[in-house]
Amino acid sequence: MRGRSEPAARKDRALIFEVKGNSLDDGPGIRTVVFFKGCPLNCVWCHNPESKKAQVEISFDREKCIGCGSCLAACPENALDRAETSFIDRKRCTLCMECTSACPSGALSQVGRYLHIDELMAEIEKDIPFFRASAGGITLSGGEPSLYMDFSSNLLQRAKLKEIHTLVETCGFFDYRKFMEALYPFLDTIYYDIKIFDPTEHKRLCGAPNEKILENFKLLAAECSRDGKELLPRIPLIPGATATSENLASIARFLKESGSARVELLSYNPLWLSKLSLLGQSAPCGSVSSPGEWMPVSQVEQCRKLFSDFQIK
């Protein structure tokens, strides 16, 4: 079983956990968003925790369970137990998916499936009329699309042949040379997450150093400026982690030095906690301040003002 950052490198298929059409939140116009499964980072507050591992998982939604017992009879490993807090003994589970096939209510479901590129393109092409009517396109998200560099390159090239606008959302933790060869030529827009500026804090809360992320951004900023491509830095506002005056000011200075005039601040969404429970996980204690609460509008405005003070929209 491969780890979080080691998906199989193939041009014709990749591990996807969702293909979402009719999206208005991941780029201009109406978009189809392809969510890849697997990420080199391990952010404590990840809004898509089901995207972290580059392997298939099982989700259990207790509210959907009708108690029929079909899954208990189907499981060959006896890995299901009503007395278990998360219902699934994940140490015994072999991910054979017999239980998900037997579940009539969808309480048990497979998270992630390998899609062939022809299958994925067939789904995307259904939305071409919406792309053209709204100046939309496709967005590669995740997880981290650059983990599947060959597949993502193939997908982007096929999209450009159909004259589809292309956008990638990335955490920035990638091999710069490979990114520039495989993805950059076929991208119209890059959304680039910068979360924590301090390297020690970044490793503590995101699971990896940030030197590569910051260096890649500076190099990309120069390339995009020359080529007229859009590079939009984004910061998820996480109480007690990213949304501190010290961290945001450090990022603002960095963006200013890199020539960035715009930034997107992503409002904190506490729904990641409920997603964790579906996977039988819980948030690390004390990792994020007030993790179950939405961020007050007044705090968001304070964050915006800080960037305005640096003349960054």
C-alpha cells in the first residue's frame, strides 16, 4: 500500500475521490473540478481530509445507517462491529469493499477510485457547453494534482485540444522542473496555497517544510509575469494557525517582494471535523483554536485590512 505522497505514476489513470460539475467556487465561470486523492502535506485542518492519503479508503456515515446488518454478513474479515466507535476496525479491514457493495443505504462508501483518462474526459466533455457559455473550464484540485504529474499533463493537454480553460489548485510542494515541463505549458491559471510562513510552524502543522513551496512560488511568479498567466496566491484562514497577524504580515511581505498584487483569503470552514469522523479519525487536540466555529466576519475583515495595508488586494 502506497503512502500519502507515493501514488503510482501513470499517464492513463489516477486515483480520484470526486469529479464535481457545475462548480462556481474553483475558478472563473462554471467549472468541472477533478479532486485527486493524495497530498505531500498533512495539514491539521485540511478541509478535504479524505484527499490526504493516496489510497482507497472507506467512509462510514452513522446517520445513513439503517441497521440492516447486510455489511456485517458480507465482511470476510469480521472488521465491522457496532460496539466500535467508528463501526470499522480499520486495523483488520483489508479494503476489499464487500461491505460497501452490500450496504443499501450508502452509509458505507468507497472513498477514491481509479479513473482512466478516457472515462474522465468523457465526464468533462459533457460540460463543454457550460464552459463556453460562462467562460469556465476544468480545475485540477485535491489533494495535490502534481502528485500525478504524468496523468495531469495528459489531462491538461487533452483539455486544451478541446479549447477548455485549465486551472490547477496546488499546495506548491512539487519538483519545479517537472511542473514546468509537464503542467505549466498547458495551464491558463494557477491557484497557489501559502499557509504558514515560519518553517518550524509549517512543518508542525502541515507535516513538511515550506522552503520548496516558497521558492517555487517566487520562480513561478517571475515566469507567469513574463508569460501573462494568472498566478493567484491563496491563504486559508485558520484560527490560531494561519490567521495570526504575525503570519499574515510575513506572507504579505513575501508576496510583495514576489510582485504579487492580489491574494485570495479562504474563509475557515469547520465542516472538516465531520469529514474526519466519517473516516474514523479525530482532530489533534489543541491544534487549532475554536476548530468547530465559523470565523466571525469582523476577524475576516481584519485579515483583509492587513493585506490592504501592504497594497495587496
